[in-house]
Amino acid sequence: MKIIISLSFLCSLLFCGWVILCPSSSDGPFFINSSQLLPLFPPMVEGNRVIEEQDRLLKNRMKVYEDSLAVIMDSVAEHKYLAELELLNLESNVYRHQMIDKTSRRANEILKTSLDSFNLVVARFAKQENIPVLFGASSNFIVYGAGSQADFTSKMQLFLKEIYE
């Protein structure tokens, strides 16, 4: 046990010495305001457009489906086929869930792809600016002691314009 404690202490000392002696490429920490940048990021804009279109199509399909289902259910209820009515109701609930689930999974895939792409661009930006650690902040997070020198949001916006224009 004493060996583990000694080894841990030695590693801590070595790390502290390395931090002190190795010159840092920046004064960091730095951050970007992700909530300002994501709406400007072209793959995210396109992804949101595709998701909105899918949502609109789903609503139209659901309306047509529910209208057709209502006519069928009225017909079945009129002839007093209660067992068939219950079965039809269960099947329609399963179908609705499948339509919504399919659209939801596709939207999640699109958002994940867009966010992964954004992260790659941010990593490229950080490498270009020689920033070892770049935090993503949004309106929900507070970066303490950040100040204007630590905010790279405007530089990142320029970087995005250079890439996508």
C-alpha cells in the first residue's frame, strides 16, 4: 500500500514539474459559444431543414391515416364488430408509434452527424489556433473568469465562413 501511495505521489510531482517546465502554447482556457455557432453551421442548418420537412410529412401522413382510420372505425362500430374494433385500434396505435419512431430515429441520426461534423471543424480550428483545450459553452453554462480574450466565438465564426463560403 505504501508503494502505491509513494508511486502516486511521485507521478503527481512529475506531472506538476512537467506543467511548470513545459511552455504552454496559450494562456487558456478558451471557449466558444456553441449556441451562437450551431445555428450558423451549414450542415446543422441543412439538417434542421431536413428534420422540419420530415416532421411536416409525418404530420400530413398522420392526418391522412387518422382520417382513413376514423372512417373504417365508424364502419366497424356501425356493424357492432367490437372485437375487430379493439384489434383495429391496437394495430393503429402500433403503426402510429412505428411512424413516429422511424422519424425520430432519422432526426437523431441527422443531428448526430451534424454535431460530429461541427466537432471536427472545431478541432481543426483549435489546432490551427494552437489551442490545446477549447471549451464549448452555451447560454446554459457559465465560464468563470473567461473575459473577452478567452472567447473565441467570433474567430470561430470567421473560420466557418472561410470554410463554407
